[in-house]
Amino acid sequence: MVIPPPVRPPRIINYLKPYVLKMHFTNKFVNAQVIHTPTATVAASASSQEKLLRPSMESTQDVAAAAKIGKLLGERLLLQGIPAISVFLKREQKYHGKVKAVIDSVREAGVKLL
């Protein structure tokens, strides 16, 4: 008699790799987008340039704006059914300031990060 192996849930790592968070900061605006790497398309994005967000922000370039952009991006990811993403930081981006604000607010919105 052959005993089948136990049924395991699919590994979450299989779902994480295709979606990558990339951030871009200018002197005036904060931009964040999640890219689906196999198809090279943008899955979700948020920016402080959006006309609906501008009245609710005092400034479009500070850490508070970055936190608001991260929260909005996290909500948009959950609406599209993307439970987890990985983060891509450029060489000059360190985990503090605006970068930390975006990543932490995406995490607080309920999206898991690698």
C-alpha cells in the first residue's frame, strides 16, 4: 500500500516574485508602482500627482505624502487581489525617510512584503 504525501497549501513564494514595488521620488512628487515582471505591465500605481489626492495633501513631496501614497497603493493592490509583493530598491535608496514611509504604509494596509 502506497501512502500519498500530505497535501500542502501552495507556497506563498510562488505568488510573490512576479510583483515588484518600485518607487521614484522627485523634488515635487512621490510615485510608487507595482510591476508584474513576467508581462512587464503595471499592476497598480499611486502618485502624489493625482488630482483627487492633491486637495487632501498639504505637501506632495514630504514623508507624510509618501505614507499616504503607500496606503493608497496597498488598498489598490488588495482590491486587485494581489496579497504580497517584493521590494526593489535602487542603489541610492536606503530604508529610511520617504522609502520607509511608503513600505511601512503598504505593509500596514495588509499587503505582505518579501
